[in-house]
Amino acid sequence: MAATTPLTPTTGNIPTISPAPAASALPAAQAPKTRVVAVVGIIAVVLIGLNLRAGITSAAALFHELQQVLGYGPLVASILPSIPLLCFAVAGMGTSWLTRRVGVEKAIAIALALLAGGLLVRGIPATGALLGGTVLAMSGLAVCNVAMPSFIREHHADRTSMMTGLYTFTMSGGATFAAAVSVPLAQQLGSPSMGLAAWGILGVAALLGFLPVVLHSHRNSTRTDRPRISMWPLLRTRLGILITAIFTFQAFLAYAVMSWFAYILTSQGLSASESGLQFGVMQLVSVAAGMILLAFGSRPGMLRPALYLASSSTLVAIAAMVWLSTSLAVVPAVLFGFGLGIFPLVLVIISRSGRSTAETTALSTIAQSLGYLIAAIGPFGMGLLHSATGGWALPMSLLSIVAVALMVTCHMLTSKRTATKTGPRTA
């Protein structure tokens, strides 16, 4: 495995991968790839990215129709939107163990099989199948979420930023496309359950597209004992704390904003269609912002400014949401969208942290599992505070505090005291 060089806080670089040793010194698992294998690997990343949010947004667009057809009550209706975040937190915890047992590639293949199976199960028109299939599919997503930074590090170490950008771009594109076509697709198929199940085909395609990568890795690997890296001691390191914190704060803000942005605009007087349009603007801007911030942050000395730009945009967006009239709703939509572009930068930092793939996976596991668990408080807390106060001043104040915490974390993560690698911890 090529070694990573430390984050250079004085220049603010995204850490770079040092040149790999000569091919003759590499183990079989790291033998030079053929052009075909490299192309297949890129296609696999695209297919996986398309799946990682489509299963969530396709269901969100059909929640109302599903409740009408299946007849479940408000308790189930409240639980359904929370399942993805809870699965990301709980199932994600097992990713380090799974990748250590079978390897990153096979772990992702298992996750894609769970995802495709869960999406297909949701096609059964029953509340139990909807809940069970969602848990199964989101558990598969959780493993992919954690394992993909390690996969990109291991297979695309020389172009981590580019592959992370491609991965997050297709993830956002798949989410937007699924949200847009799920309702008409369900109408064409004659059932919201079948509309959900149709996305299982995309999951199957991702699994089939990834199998050549798994087979190539299996054939060219040498049987070695994979080191066991305990994720919990990483929380006693400055790097582990800061990576967990930056992931937590950005996820908290992202899911709180995505859950309530359109609702807040509607409560302020915009029509549902106008609020939905502004939500779409925010999502489109986030796609472009992610690519821009990655390109900007990957340049020498520009990681810290890129993180500042994204985190400060969210803080300004909150102020704009409170103080500007709804006729200017596009302003917070654009600013929030730009702030959401921090996600690819965070993934790149995770991908290039740690001294080995095992340690990167451990960092990714602890950051994403704890991050998503705490982030689940965001949407719930916003709704609770709104119900208690009857307004949005206190909920938006909460978001402001988290946005400031994100800015402080960005500063600390790129400071002179922080390095991007920690010593491996075996157990």
C-alpha cells in the first residue's frame, strides 16, 4: 500500500499519496492493472454512486402514496424517514469487521446484494415488507458509505480527488433523478410499491458491474492476515476526533436542511410547487459546488479556504433564510447548495487519512457511524423545536451554532497540530 503523506497545515493541502514502489516490489493484490480493469473499475464507481441515494429519495417522493395504499399510521410514517440515518449509524459500525474478514471489494459486493435485495423486497405491497426491505437496503448502503473511501484509496490512489468527485457527482445525480421520476414511474407501473421495487434493477446492475472488480481482486490477491484496527482508540487521537467532528457537523446540517428547507419556505408563504423548485435549485447547486470545491481544494494551499467557503456559505444561508423575504428564497437555496458541497471534500480527507486501508476504513467507520447517529438529531430536533415554539427562530439558531462549530472544526483540522495519519492500532 502506498503511504500517505501528512496533511500540511501550513499550506492547507489535501494530503497526497506518495509514489508507489516499483511493480516488482508490490504484492500480487497491487499488481499493475490493465486498461480494461481500470475502465471497469471506473464504471463500477459510477454505478455504485448512482445507487447510494436513489433508494432514499425515490421512497421520500412516494411516502404519501405509500401511506394511502398500505394504510399504515403516523408512527410508521415517522419511522420511515429515520431508517436510513439509523442504519447508516448501526450497520456502518460492522463495516471494519466485514472488510477485515473478506476484503473491501467483497464487502462492497455483499452490500450491493443487500441493497438490491432490499429494494426488490419493497415491491411487496405490505407494510412489513416496506419496513424490512428498507432496513435491508439501507444497511447495504451503510456498508458502501463506509467502505467506498477505502476502496477509492486502494484502487485509485493516484486520482483520489477525481474519483471521489465522480462518485459524489453520480450519487447526487442519482438522487435527483430518482426524486424526479419516482412518482411518474409508480403511476406507469400502477403501484407505489412497484415504483420502489423498480430501483432494485439499478442495484442489480451495480452488483453485476462490480463483480469483475471483485473477481480480479480475488485472483490477484495473496492470502495474508489483514490487520485488525480498532476504531475506538482513534477517538483518543486529535485526527480521529476532528474527522468524526467534521463529518458529524456537516451531516447534521445537511439532513436538517434537506428535511425542512421546503417546509420552512411553505410555512413562510411560498406555494408547495415554488418551495419544491427552490429545493431543486439547492440540490443542483450542491452537485456543481462539490465539483468546484474539490477542484479548488485539491490545489496546493487551498484546502483550508475551500472548507471555509463551504462552511461559511451555510452560516450565511441560515441568516438569509431568517432575514430575507420569500421573494428572495433563491439566495438561501444557492448558499445552502454551495455549503452542501463540503461533503466530497470530507470524503477525500477520510480517503487519504490513515497509514493503511484498514486504518482508513476504521476512521471512516467511526466518523460515519457516530456522525450519522448524532446527525439524526438534526431533523428530529428541528421539528421538535418548531412544535414547541411555533416558529423557526430557535431551530435556525441551533443550526447557526452547528455551522459555527463546523467552521471551527475546519480550522482545527487544517492546523499545524493536525496530521492526516495516525499510527495503526492492532488488537
